[in-house]
Amino acid sequence: MGSKEPKPKKTRGQAGQGTVYWDEAKGCFRGEISLGYTPSGKRRRPKVYGRTKTEVREKLRELVKEAKSGVKPSATYTVTDAVTDWLKRGLKGCSKATLDKCRNLANKHVIPELGRAKLKDLTADDVDDWLDSKAGELATRTLRELHAVLRRAIQFAQRRDKVLRNVAELVDTPQGKEGRPSKALTLSQARDVLKAAEGTRLFAYVVLSLMVGVRTEEARALRWEHVHLSPLAGVPPHVEVWRSVREHGDTKTKKSRRTLAVPEPVVEALRAHHAAQEDDRKVAGGAWQDNRLVFATVVGTELDAANVRRAFRAIVKESGIGGSWTPRELRHSFVSLMSEKGVPLEAIARLVGHSSTATTEIVYRKELRPVITEGAEVMGDLFK
């Protein structure tokens, strides 16, 4: 008869590391560790299983960490659970735009691709691989926002003792694909766009954005009490850009609050727009919501940014200038046209509400043609 194979012996680690031995009934290694006593006085000695001693010892170490931290991760709590809970209860006080953006990123990218993973089993490598897989299709800014959604969702779960650590904090956001650079209309293109916009509901919006340089978020928040279309005591027609659609109605920065004179074409467009809005009010009757918004829907409510973009794309298509354009590029066009006419950088910075000329140069460097070419012109003359 052949001799029997010796059974693996129990192996004891150092104090506090538990005991590992072969479990004949289950056909795998088993580990046990003493973690003190329950409030009722019963000894806490949980058991873990694994195919190797190393695997079992790692599980025992995790139990010790959990015991020391006081956190008891749920074995069934998934990434979907964490993200859903955060979206439901972790964004209190945020604007609707922020809520919508976070939901869209979560529902489109996080939940479909990481949602089934148990949160306690999610690793930094998992997050790294996931972000790397998105880098080819998303711009860097979107990647950062996506990474932030996962990181903040896990933070929310941590604060509720659902998981011991936040693996999303151990990962750097990769570089995404190049975003489409902003561009500016030439004078000829601007005229074509204005002509195509005539007769549309967005005409006054386009005229104001192009000829005054307000941000789209400022235009959508503009109220009639901040619009003064008749000269008064030597003060020309002007608009008070004091609000935006940002949370709490604040403008982007303190210096973004500014009062701007408006040229005659803007005055005419706004007067016609006001008359058209009065017609909307009569047609809407009791459904009209008097928010005093300059740019509103047919019932007086705030314009949706996506609807403005869609309407502007239709105007651009009608103009025949070609290419893809967004409403915010009307502001870029304002800076470009002002710069081409030799308006000093300091004046442009004040008009667009920047805190310094450095901001204007960084954001609109492509539009500041005289500033960009000045150095080359001087050196060309010197070394001609």
C-alpha cells in the first residue's frame, strides 16, 4: 500500500494575524482570526477561505484593517449602489445643471461599465483601466469630470461606512483626446450669420452676444429691469450684466458684473424682441410665467442651453458659412473683431468681464490678432 499524503498543518502567523489551515471538507485553505468580543460578550472569530495561504492571509489582513477602522464593508454593495445613493442624496444644494451633468456622466459611462463591480472589490487598477479606455473617446476635461463623479460617489459611500478606502483617489486622470478649439467669425461671416438670424426667435440673442460680448450664461439670465434702451441724463443705452444662470445667479467672477453700453443695432433688436415677447404673453394667457427674462420660452420660462445651441446651429446652417459653431463663439468673435480694430487689450478685458488682461490673453489668444502678430512685425522690421 502507498503511504498517505500528509495533511497540511495549521500555520499560525504572528500575533494578530490569525491561523491558516487546510479545510478538508471544503477543499481549500481556511483562516480564522480573533477580533475581540461583541457587546454581548461573545468572541468574534470570523472565518475566510481561499485557494492559497497567501490569499487567505490577505483576507485576514483586510479583516484586521476593517476592525481597526470600524468600517464593515458590505459584500453586496456595488458601484451602481454607490453612484445611485450619491446622486440621490449627495448633491444637495447643487444647481439643476450640475445634477443633470452628473447624472448623464454616471448613466452613460460609470454605471454601464463599472456598475456591477462590488465596491469593496474595486481596485485602483480597475479604475485606471477604465479611464484609459475612455481616453480615446472623451476630451480631457470630460475625463476629469467623469473621474470626479466616481471619486465623489465612493467618498459618499466611505462616509457611510460602506467601503474602507477610495481607490479612485489613488488614480490620476489620463490625458484625453484633443477638444475642438474655439474659433471666431470673420466680419463677413458675422454679417452672414446676422442676416440668417433675422426673423428668428434667437435674433436679439445673437445680436447682443456678438456686438456686446456677453457670455451665453449671462444672456440667458438677463432681465428687462437690467436693460435700458433709452438714453437718460447723458447715459447711453446700456445693459447691466449682473446675473448668470449659475448657482445662486452669480456671475462667473466679481469683475464679471459690469454695465455695458450697447450699439444702435442691439437697441433696435431688443425693442423688436420686447414687442414680440408681449405677443407671446397675450397668446400664453394664464400659462405665462412672469420671470421678467429678456430671453425666454413662449411661456416666459428660462431658455434651455441645449435648445439655444440647436437653434443657433440652424441659423449657422442657413447662413452658409459652413463648419460647426456654438453660441459661445459669438463672444470669441466679439473679441476678435474688437482686436482687429485695434481696441487695447485692457479695454477688451473690461468689456468681457475678465479680472485681468492675462485671462483675456490665455482664453482668447487666437482671437487677439494684433497682440499675437506684434512681436513678429517688430522683429521682422529690425532684421529685414
